Amino acid sequence: MPPGVVQSADKVMKMAFYLPLILIIAISAYLLLSHRRIAKKRGAADRNFNRLESLLERRFGLLSDAAKSLRDAARADKNALAALNKAVDAYARADCTEDELRASRAAYAVLAGLMPAAENSRVGLDKNLRALWREIVKTEEDMGFLLEFYNDAAKAYNDSIRSFPGSAAAAVFQFQPKKYLR
């Protein structure tokens, strides 16, 4: 064989060896970079979820304290207090964050209905209950913002694992979608 043909055959053999190797390295690098990008988004959603759970516990503590203060002062009608106790008990029995949110919102709604009546009663609200109510309202506002932040982070994460090419990395690394909270 002429020397040029042998050199061409050698180049083809080397290329046949190196091309799959380069392709494997490129795919591996892509998967690792995708993993990192998706993991960052998952981390953001997880951090917001943890903050939300912490704030939810705080809100529940405040609602429980306010309910106890209203019960002790006997400033509210018995049906409303029964509804408030039911919501507080539902929170205590909740086994997931969605149930805790639902019960906490129910307790807040009942308490929000009770506070104006207690404030307008001839007895009025004591300083502690008034400060507690302001704290509950502030916590409620924070909860709304935090829910929005969590849902935005969860959407960004879910979009990244559902759309190609991130879905390939998500399948390899078994990323699961996050639930939206309402």
C-alpha cells in the first residue's frame, strides 16, 4: 500500500477511537453541569419550603396563644371559639404541610372574625392580646410572600427538570418535581 493510504487508515482508526471517547466526556460534563444547575434550583425551593414550615409553626404558636387568651378572657361567642379550637386541633393532627396550611388558615380566619368583636366589646383587648394580634397579622403577610417565593422556586425547578435537555439529567439523577402550595 502506498504510504498516504496507510496514514489515512491510521487517522480513521484514531478518530474511531477518540470520537466516542470525546462524546462520552462531553455528555458526562453536560450531565454534571445540568445536575449542578438543577440542584441549585432544588436547593432554593427546599430553603423556601423550610422557611415556610418555620413560619407556619410560628404562626400556629401565635394563633394558639391568641386563642388561649380569648378563651381565658371569655370575650368571644362559644361557636366561634369551638371553630377556633377545631382548627387548632386540625393543625396539631396535620401530617403534611398542605394540611397545616389549611388548618392554620382556618384558625386565622376564625380569629380574624373574633378580634374586631373583642376589640369593640366593653372589656376591650388587653395589651398582650393586641400585640399578639399585630404579630399574627405581620406573620400572615410574611407567609403570603414566602408562599409566593416558594412557588416561584418550585416552578423554576420543575420547569428545569421537565424540559429538554434538563429532563435527561433529571432522569439520570432521579430528580422529583416539587408540589405547589396554595
